[in-house]
Amino acid sequence: MTDSWVNSAEILGSDLPLELAGTGNRRALLMAALREAVRSGRLAPGTRLPPYRSLAADLGLARNTVADAYAELVAEGWLAARQGSGTRVAERAVPVTPAHRPRTPERPARPVHDLVQGQPDPSVFPRTAWLASARRALAAAPDDAFGPGDPHGRAELRRALAGYLARVRGVRAAPERIVLCSGAAHGLRLLAKVVGGPWAAEEYGLPFHREILASHGVGTRPLGVDADGARVDGLTRHDGAVLLTPAHQFPTGGPLHPARRAAVVDWARSTGGLVVEDDYDGEFRYDRQPVGAVQGLDPEHVVLVGSVSKSLSPALRIGWMVLPQRLVAPVVAAKGEREQFSSATEQLTLADFVESGAYDRQVRRMRQRHRRRRDQLVAALHARAPHVRVTGIAAGLHAVLELPPGTERSAVRAAAWQGLAVEGLGDYRHPGAERPSRSTGTATSPVPHRDGLVVGYATPAESAYPEALDALCRSLPPVSPPAPAPPQPPAAP
């Protein structure tokens, strides 16, 4: 038969059309189409083909036509047939890359060890307890949970968070003051739309937080940071808000001093400014009880922003803002008419997880695990690099290793050679950070940044952590030789 026609069928429901086009014998057209599908990689080695009866029906061909085409391609080595396993693409029929296709550059090898801060080990997610909460939450879920979402967030979760945050973080808020979001970054985006700038921000902090604000037209200027946290005495009446990490300054470590906590609230009251409190690491203190939230000092001038990204998983995409009453409606309006960011079923699951006590148990478990990791880090450095000072270890999921001046970049490169992902402290410094003049106190010139490494100890699996610490110790600069003593003047005769 020598007619011209086109037909197609999906191979195994994979949305891979098989087109037969041209003039000639239908068996020959089918064989040519199958060869091209294998040659181009559309049918990978090992792919199971549909039974010849099914393919014949889909293409409108005689069964014998398809059976003969399969048999001939098996004989040619394109296909392989085994009783009970059907007809598959032969493993040796490797697709041929067309000569004109440009080669894809090879991806750089992933680090063997990961000590980048900010992400808990995903293997410790409490799957069993979460599944139990999900079952209870779904069984008790009202019908409206499966309709358009309320941009405030599910009332069940807001009630659970109000009780938990009051008990654990000293937060003063009714559920009506809480607006759910997909994380701290999302909360900042919403606040940037509502609160005017410029904002003040800590000299060291997450760069992408500053980028989020900048993308919404909100500029930031840096506040100095020392052992007592942010230098809030640098705030002025021109600042619309200040972004702080009072529980554990990120990344340098340490809580905001009590006098400065009171001072920043006084600033907000006197100027009408807003304190945006990123409750980073607020639940993970190891050597003493957690410091209460600044929000508890003045709920009408402080926004508390938090999430479950560190305590559970960033994959849940659930965070919250505890807002002054005057900001609730504007923030909800900025979010939109419907919940677009967090699943209602996951919100209900988290509400049950909190109210059942499972969240408290998970936080205690993670606190013990992170403290053990921190102690291993400190012990390894004491034994192998005693000249390196470790700071910021009273809380959180990371520590800062102070390095000799001028060695930070070389240490990061050395870590990469060891297959270790780690970040330098300079990566977190505000680009506008400046040094005050000793005489006038005004900004004059850029301050040389402190050299150091920000070492996250939460991500590696238990079995991989010792090797990661070993790679870290091999990457650190050696002890600097002592400076030669200045020449002494000759003794008087």
C-alpha cells in the first residue's frame, strides 16, 4: 500500500506522540517512527512499549502490521522482547546526539559537605507525628477549609500560635492580630508594601532581606553591631522602621541588651516608627532560658515575624506576623483577597501539631541535637585550631569563627577545595556599613569588615558531621607567626 497519511498515539500514556507521516508502506512508516523516537531519546533504553494490539487500535493499523514491525526492530537490535515482560527499547540502543546540538556545559560538582547556615537536616522531620496530626486535622476539618482561603490564615492555627507564642516567647497578642504568611521573607514583602521607608537594619544580616525591601522601594541604612547587639542609639526620626534580630543577632550572635531593647521601644513610641522583630533562632538557646520577644514590651509598635523553617522545615512554607492593630487590615489587603501561599490543610495540621504538644517535643529534640552539634564543633576547634575564636554559640544553628585579618576569602576557597560549603562573615555585611569618626561621631569611611566564617551545624546528617568538621579544620588558616620584635637601641656605654 502506497498512500500518504498521518496518525499518532501516546506511548504508555506519556504524552509522547508517535507520528507516522509520508508515503509508503505503513509497516515501514511505523518502523521509521519508532527508530527516530529511540534515536532522539524520546524513548529511553528500557522503556516498555504498549502491546501491539493496543498500538494497532490507537493507530488504526492491522495487528499483524504492528506485530511484524516490532519483530523486525527486535531483529535489528532496536527493541528487546521477553515473555512476561513485553517489548522494550533495547538497553544498547543508546540515543544518538545530533551533531548540531550544542553540548550542555557540565554542572560544577556539588560540595561533599554542607556547613552553610539556615537549613535543618531534612532527615529529622517528625514524619510520624506530623502524619498523626494531619489525620486528626483532616478528620475534624470544617467544610470551609476546602474553599477559598482567608488571607488572615486559618483561625485554628492563629489561635494555637497565640497561645504558644504567649507561653514560650512572651508575646502579647490575640489571634486577630496574627496574619499568616509563607515565611519571614514573605512577611517582609508585605510589610514593605505597607510601611514607608527608609528602614534601618543591622550592619550584619541576611542580604536577601535587604534585597526584598529594596525591590519594593524601601532603602536600608546600617546600624552598627557589637557584643550587645544592634547600636539602636543610631536610630533617627527619619527612619520609618528598624529590622532587628533581638533574640540572637544574625549572624554575629548574642541577644540585644536589655537597655537597648527598652531604648528601641522608646524610639518607636516617640517617633511613630516600627520595630520589625525577626524572631530568628528565638527557640534555640542552649546555655540559659530563651530571651522573651521585644514585642511583649509594646505590641502597638513592634511586629514579630516568625516561621517553622528552622524548627520543622522550610518546605512547609508557613510563617506568621504578630501585628499592631492598626496594621492588620493594611497587611491583609496587601496579601490579597484569598490565601494564595499556604495550604489550608497544612495550616490545620500545624495547629493540631502545636496544640497536641508535638511541636514542643520537636523543639526540645532539636534543641538537644543542635547543642550536641555545637559542642562537637567547639571541641574539634579546641583540639585542632585553638587559635580560632568561636562566637555566637549560646543559641541558634550556627557559629562564627573569627579569623586573622585578610584570611576570610582564602579560608572559603580552601574549604571549597576540601569539598566543603561554608560562607564568609563578609557575605552578610551591609554594603553601606561605615565607620564613625572619633571626633564627630559622623560616618566617614568604610570599616574593614571582621574576617570570619559563618558555620552552620544543623544541615549534615549525623554520619556526615564528623567528616564535615574534619574538612573545616583542614581549611582554617594556621597560627600567624609572632611579629618580630623591634630592634633595641644599643645600650649606653
